Amino acid sequence: MKTNEGNIDRILRIVVGLGLVVLGFMTQGLLGTGISLVGLIPIGTGVVGWCPVYSLLGISTCAVKK
């Protein structure tokens, strides 16, 4: 897997993912569990630096090497 996420993209994904996980814990029931699980997706892609959707669409937010 080649990295296809830039640093800002990765940081934003992790922050948004953490926010969703926290919101999920604050929400009761199955909805809260679902929100928390959805929040794990951007955290995972942000940590790894690779997004399967970006890969399918040929998108990369990595800085261009000179």
C-alpha cells in the first residue's frame, strides 16, 4: 500500500474520528455504538496513511516531491 494521504489530511481524519468516537460514547444505545464504529474508520486510515477510496479514485493528497 502506497501512502495516498498528506499530513494535514491524516491529522484531520484522526481528529474527526476521535470526535466521532467521543460523540458515540456520549450517545446512548445502538446509535452511539454505530457512531463510535464509524469514527474508527477515519482514525484507521489516518494512522495508516492510506485510504482505499482515494486509491480507487486515483486521488492523492501527498505533497509532490521535487
